[in-house]
Amino acid sequence: MTDVLAMMNSALASGAVRVVDLTHTLTEDFPTIVLPPEFGPSAPVRIEQISRYDAAGPSWYWNNLSFGEHTGTHFDAPAHWFTGRDCPRGTVDTMPVEHMIAPACVIDCAAESTTDDDFLLTRATLNAWEAAHGTIPAGSWVLMRTDWSQRKGAAFANLRADGAHTPGPDAEAIRWLVHERGILGFGTETIGTDAGQGGHFDPPYPAHHYLHGAGRYGLQCLTNLHELPPKGALVMAAPLKVHEGSGSPLRVLALVTGEEERT
Amino acid sequence: MTQERPRKNPLHRTRQPLLPPGGRSRKAHLLTAAAAEGRFALPRCGACGTYSWPMVEACPDCLSADITAAEAPSGAVLLSQTSAEVPADPYFRERAPWRVGLVQMDCGPVALVHLHPEPQAGERLRLTLMLDRAGQGVLHAGPENGGDMSTDKQWQEMTADPRGRRVLITDARHVAALPLARKLAAEGAAGIFMGLPESWKPLENRAAFEAVQGLRFVPLDLASDRSVEDLARAIGGKVEILINTADHPRPGGLMAPAAVTHTRACMETVAFGLMRLARSFGPALAGRGADGGEGAPGAVAWVNVLSVFARATSPEMAGYAAAHTAALSLSHSLRAQLGGGGVRLMTVLTGPTEDDWFQLAPQPKVTGKALADAVVGGLMKGLEEVVVGDVARDLMARLAENPKAVERDLAAGRL
């Protein structure tokens, strides 16, 4: 039997398989989800120096690190949403490790999102994608590419008087992906898996509602999705093993076939 | 707004802060307390009512030891004046000539006072009890009709006039931030740095801020080490007055579901934020207390705008009150450390402000403009303690009289 791992090893060494980092650097000023202030807020990311080869520690450099589970590039577990509260192994410490490596389908919505901050991914777009690339396989990530990760600060959060305006899936599209295609999870480049105005959809926050209700996952604040092919990338998304954690910041990597291999 | 602030000669050594002689008796600090609040008080005998100056341990008339600092009439007549051209004390030597006068107070005592440049012997005066750069209560005499204090270098030495100075306001999202900027610009501040936390969130009245001459936004989030340190690296040496308006009001009692979360966030900004500011901006301010020259005065004041709940806890604002109490405590430590550089720390305790967070608080609430006027007024009088709004003043008076009654009132939801 062929040694798959040995093949993978040599493919990585030769560049036949490339590693793409889909993660933003975890910084203090990266926007986080904004809720009405009567709700408990997420702690922001804080990196506080303990010592840096100075009087507080002459030979060593280290920091205290603190953050909410849903900050930076992060993972949503089923238990994050009320619909997923009864899912077995629904927290990041108990979820199956096999789910941490899975293929990805990338739906390119960059052009539409450039002209429409509230662009919604619909069944029509998904049908067109399947017509071009085949059926979305069960157990795969669906990643919505919007190039939103190119934005910074206020433009990224895009908050207005009536809330955030960022692209996302409409309710029917995400319900269909979860229940008709059996996807593993849904990933976005924006702060949430839902559109910025998703709280006004039916059901409210449909991506959270359907994904987590069915024991599936979310990934948000991804970057570099433009480096992935529509189909064929392998995503490695392993959240921190936080006790009963609802999610966590994480390093998301994708393995893609090198340019020369693809052509 | 004044004309462009003259630039420093980089070849000259920055003048190091010196302080006027600071020794005072424990009893004399009764006058320090009055001066810190801007009250005119003199030592008075409780037995016979005789006023005296300076502070005495026993009444010069009846020898009673019942001496307090009591409100007194502030009128006086100038008996004689002189100018100290070559004082022996290093602080006064640097600032010579220093004009002093011998005055006959309407209420009796004769005193040697710091004297405004205008009054001549025989003229009526108005006395002010104020804090000198060492934080001690001293008497200043100016013209009876008020006079032009901007020409009085001695008055300017003891106050914190924003004219010609650059001011950092730490949080644009505070209700008083915009009125403060406008007031400071009107009083001739040389520039206003307006701290903006989480700049990725909209600032509703940004255009109004941008219309204030000399104002520029700077990124500043007191809850972040990096943010505070970066700003201090950039402008730490260009701030002569720092006004800390950062706040995080979240109503809720101790048993509210997210009480700890909200309180932690409040502590991060109000208490730890003050520590971060002190660590990063404190040394630069304290080191520049005697910096500057004609038209470019040096560092002079640090203002902490805090809630009166720092002194009396409202159970419905439990975490908020705790954070402000912590900040008030830190404020006292900071005062001691800045004092060595002659930089004054002014604590402004405000009653509930006119904004959404204090929607349920009873009127009269403090408007942003009233708070701004109190801050700038306090700076121009060189105060250390300012209480703003009828609610806060009433609360402080009741606290002085009967703290337990205040505790019971607040427990019952009565402010």
C-alpha cells in the first residue's frame, strides 16, 4: 500500500502541495462583534508584556494573553448557539478531531461583495457553483470568499446606525447547505458567519441557527481565501482545547495543490 | 486658539522642576484643603472669633486652642509692596523678580502675600487662597475688581491656564469631550489631542469635533497597554495638560448576570487605564513641570474626571462605583508622584451626566458643557478638588455630615 503520508511529505517538500495561512494576526485592535451594551460584551484581545529581557525578567520575554472565545480568526462550536446546546460533543474540547481536517469548497462572491456591502449568498449562486464544479461533498467546509479581509478597521466592521453591513448567506442558502448537502461547516471573511444584518432574518442569525443546530461549525475572520481553488483545498482548523469552550481563536491552514500541479 | 506655539531650542537643557518651600504644620493643611477646593478660609478662633494669619496653634487674643479654617471675607488693603529681585530660595530665584505685598485684611490679620503687578499701596485688594506649585495653601492678592490675571506671572505659576498649552483629552466618546475641546480652544489652548478608542466604531459627532480648531484625533484605548504606550511614545513630550475622560458606565447591581464581566471592562478602562496612563505619560509630564518659555508654558496639570460614586456607592452601579473608587485611590498616589514635578492633579467628581447611561438618574443631571466649564474653570483657578452638579455637591455635603445616612439613602435608591 502506498504510504500516503510519505507522499504528502514529499509533496510539501517539493512545493507540489502548498500551505496557505487563512489566519489574521491576533491583534488588540482587530474589530470584534458588537452587541447592544446591555448584553455581556466579549473581552477584546490583550497582549500584555510580563517582561522583555528587562528588570521584570532579565533573560526572557513573555506576555499575558487574554481574549474572548470569539475574537480574531476564530472557530464556532455547536454549543455557541442555543440550537446546538444539546449536540453531543458540541464544545471545542470534545468535538471529534477528525473534523479538524476537511476539504473546502470556495464560493467566490468577491465581485458582488465589492459593490454590495449587504450581498447575500443565495441558492442561485450555489446552484451556479455546483453547475461549474460539481456537487458540494458532504463533510466539507464551504467558504464564502468576499475579499472582506482586505478591509481594515472601520471599513471591516462597517458599522452604521442600524448595525453592521457585511455580506453573508441568506437563510435558505445556509439551511440547504446544512440539510441538503451535509456540509461540515461554513466560513467567512467577516466578523460572523451571518450577514451583518442577519439578526433581522428569519430565523434570526440563520447561519448560527442552522449550522450549530445540526452540530456543524463556523469559521470567521478568515483571510487569503483568494489563494484557494474553488474545490480541492484541505482545511486544517483545530481550535484550542478549551474546557467546555464555545469556540476559540485558532490558526487555520489550507493545503493546496501547487500551481504547476493544478495546470 | 493661540498662534503657533514657539518651538523649543533643542540645544538647551530642559529646566528641571523646582518647588517653593513646602513645609507646613499639620494644622496648616486645614488651609490646604480650602485652597484645593477654591474656598477662601482663614484660621479663626472658635472661642472669640478672631481671625489670624498664618495658621496658629492657639488664638493670639484669648489663647484658645480651638482654631479652625473658617470662611472669611476676602477684602484687604495694600499697605506696602516690594519686589524680591534676588531671592535666596532657588525656586523664587529662577522666577525673580517676585512681587510681594503687605496687606491689611478686612477681617483683621496683616499678611505678606503674593501680589498682582497692578495694585499700589493704599488700593483695595481681593485675596485668594490658592495652592502654590508645592501644593501648599498661600495667599495671593489681586485688584478688587478682578483685574487681568493673564498678565500676572505669579498667578499663572500657581494655576493651570490652558493658554498656549497642548491638551490631551483621553476619550472622545465621553459626553464632556466635545464641549471640553471647544472650551479649551476658546481659552487659547495651543492644540488638542483627542483620544479615540476603538476607531473602527463610528463616532457620531465626528464632524463637530473636526470643526474645533487645532484638534486632531489620536488613537487611544486606555484598556490596551500597547495603545497607551504607543501614544506616549508619539506625543508624550508634547502634552502639558492631560484630561482623562475615559469611562465605561454600565448600570447593574452586584447580582446582575454579567456584573463581573461589565465590572472587569470598567476596571480595565477606569482603574487599570489610569495606571497605564500614569506609567506612560506620568514621567513625561512630571519631568516637564518647569519646561517651556515665553508663550510656550510647560506641563502643569492632570485631570481625572470621575464619578461622585467613587465616594458614595450606589448599589445599582456597584461595579462602576468600585472602579471609580479604585481610580480615586490611584489618583491620590498619582498626585504625590506628579507633585514632585510641580504638576497638579485635579480630581473632578461629577454627578450623573446627561447621557443614555444615566437615563434613570434623577434631575438635575450634569451636561457635558457644565462639566467642561467646571474642568476648565478649575484649571484656571489651580484647584485640586472639584465637585460638579447639584447632586454631587449635595451628596458630598451629606457625606461630610453623616456618611451612614448617605449609605442608607443610596441603598433605598435615593440619590
